Amino acid sequence: MKRTIFLTLVIFLLGSSACSLTGPALSPEPGAAPLATARATATAAAEPTILPTPTLVGGATAIPTPTSGPATMPTPTTAPAAVGPAPETIAGVEEWLVSAWAQSVDQAAVQAALQEAGWQKSPDQWRAIDLDGDGRDEWLATLLGEVTRQPDYNPMPWGDPGDLIVVNGSGVIYRFSDGNDTNWVSAPIIWGDADMSGDNRREAILRSGACGAHTCYSFYVILSDHSGAVQNVVLPPQPPLEGSEPAISLSYDEPRLEDATGDGRPDLVLYGGTIGSAGAGLHRARTEVWAWDGQGVSLASSTWDASNYRFHRLYDANDAFAAGDWETAEALYSQVVNDATLEDSAGLLTGESSYDSSRQFAAFRLILLATLQNDTASVQEWQAWFEQNYSGAPLYEAALRLIVEWTAGVDQATACANITNMLLTYENPTGPLADMGYANPSLTAETVCPQPEP
């Protein structure tokens, strides 16, 4: 009987559970931070692959995020070793963490030791998540950089530099590093986790950041074991700069997890994008939805805040045109031309009002839409409007050239190429639309008549 009670007590004391933490908001400021390097290793024996790093910033509000549930860990056959103090080197700490994981050492004790030694400062620098779906959590740990131990270290308001590692029985299976151990960028935190891919394995969302002269930026990397090895699965719309880790980037962002695409899986939704610089011009915040697309996490949609400025309405019309939504594009272009309640602003390059140039650009696109739909009546209607209001303007001449090409049966790609070449002979044919601030699209001769996608 005593033996049974003793064994029951031992098993109870050896039980362990996973930590569940949420990421806090960082504080803001302006200028994009460079992304550095990260590397991931599939196993302890595998040669690490060098990857680059993202960075995060602040202005964002901390938002509760889903966390992994308690880990199901096998009961050790021997009592776990005492955690002891954390080593004084990065390499030593990594070996120490791998050993602690293997022995199922209590995570709270591990975190306490890391914080006591100065390797961590906040709860969001640790999380246990079952990334590979084997029933036992991996440990994700941010380790602050060696520079933070120097007497002359000057902390930045957006956070300290450092690495993030993922540990399990194979050792360190992923490493995310700022590369240079400086205080320019902050070490990534574990902001949240969720099954974004729908494979019953959770993805981990890392967030880091930095501030420049006027603006603070957040950077997100999403780790997944969907393909059988933990790796970053962010697929940006444009290839990253050489040597940079693909990352989601937005200024002064407010992040949340929700099913924004209606596919039953959580998506990363970011609201932000403003820039704290006069040179950015009069611009808008936007909402971005990043969702699983079968291969990775990519940009599913980007929606600007509503605006009553005429040139913003023109941008919305251009977006609808590019997306092939001609009905919406036609309605918005018509508003740009005719809506007297819309407001106007001066361009930064010329200082003149965007009123006339916005209306001319919209009228050209209305004629282009009419030619694409072989709507002769609309072509004639907008040609007459153009001649009455802006005869002789470069975009009016471009519209006449378009009508000639269309009448002759020239395809859109060739016609637009010819029109672009003609507009390039004019000095600044789009007027103030060429520079409404660097946070706004630049509408130049090359953007007036877009060639169709191949």
C-alpha cells in the first residue's frame, strides 16, 4: 500500500505543462529597419541553412492570441535534473535548453533561470507549441544578445536585439537571428500561434521591430512544420531584398487573428500603414489579410480606409481596374470626374492642385474601359468631354491616340506601349499625381495606359 502511494506521488510531481503567453505591443517611431539573417536546421545533425531576419515595432495594441494547450509529455523514467543557473554563453544556453527539454524540466523553472541570467526579460520571449503534431510541445525561446550585457549598452525603446531558437529532442531545429547583435532591431517575440494551414499543427507567429527617424515598423515571420521541417512560410507579394528573410511588414500596425477569408482557418489581420513624415503626403491606413494559400502565408487582400479625397478615389478606381472589376472601376472613375463634393490636395513635387490631373487620368481610363468593351457610344461621349474640358492636355492627346489605335484594331498591349512612349516625350504629363507623397502611388507616364497581364 505504501509503495502504491509513493509511486502515485512521484508521477504527480513529474507531470508538466506548457506555458501559454501572449505578445505585447511595442512603442512606435518612423523608418524601415533592414531584415537580417536567420537559419533553420531540420535536425541537430543537419547543417544549418542560413536565412535572414525580420523585425517588429510598436504602436500596436497587444491583442490576446490563441495559445497551445498543455503538452502531453511522457513520464521520465528517472527524476529530472535540477535546472541550475543558465550558462553565460549563447552556445552554452542552447545546449542547456536542449538538455532541459529532453529531461522534461519544469518550464517555469527554465524561464526563471533565463530571466535571472539576463537572457530574457518578458513572458512573450517564451512559448511551448506543438509545431510538428507529435503530441509534445517544442520550446520557442528568445535569447537576448551578448551586447545587452555590456556596461555601455544603450537600450532602444522598441526592444533589445537577440535570437530566437526552437528546441525539441532533435536539438535546435530552427534559429532566427538578427545577425549582427546590435540594438538597431529588436529580438523577435512569440506573438501568437494558431493552425493557419488547417493541418492540425499550429503555426508560430514571430514579431519584431524597429524605428527610424519618423516611423516604426513591425515585421512578422510565421513558422510552420507543414512540409515536415520547421521553416518560415511567409510569401511576400514581391521577392525580398537579397539576403533578407521574407517577412510581413507594416508600420504602426494593430494585429489580430481571425477568419477574415471565410475558409474556417484563422488569418493574420493587420491594420496600419501610416507614416509619420510630412514627405509621405496625405495618405491612408489600410487593412491587410495574410492567409494560408496552400503553399504558405500570402497577402489575401489589402483594403485602404475610406477617403473623401479625389486622388484617393482615383487610386481605388485603379485598384479595381487592375483587379478586373471593371464595373466598380467605371463607377469610381466617374466619381473622380463628376463628384463636386470630393476634396483635393496639392502635390509635393509641383505644389499644384490634383483636381485637374485626377479628372484627366480618370477620363482616359474611362475611354480605355469603353474600348475594351467595344462601347462606341461611351468612347464618343468621353472624347467629347475631354475635348471640351482639357483639349491639348497630354492625357487628352493620349486619349486621341488610344481611339485611333482602337479604331484600327490594334491590340491593347501594343496600343498602350505606343501611348506610353508618346507620353514620355512630355515633361510630367500627369502633373502633381507623379508625387503626392511617398506613401501614395506615383502615377507617371508609364501608369496611364496599363498593358494587360500576360
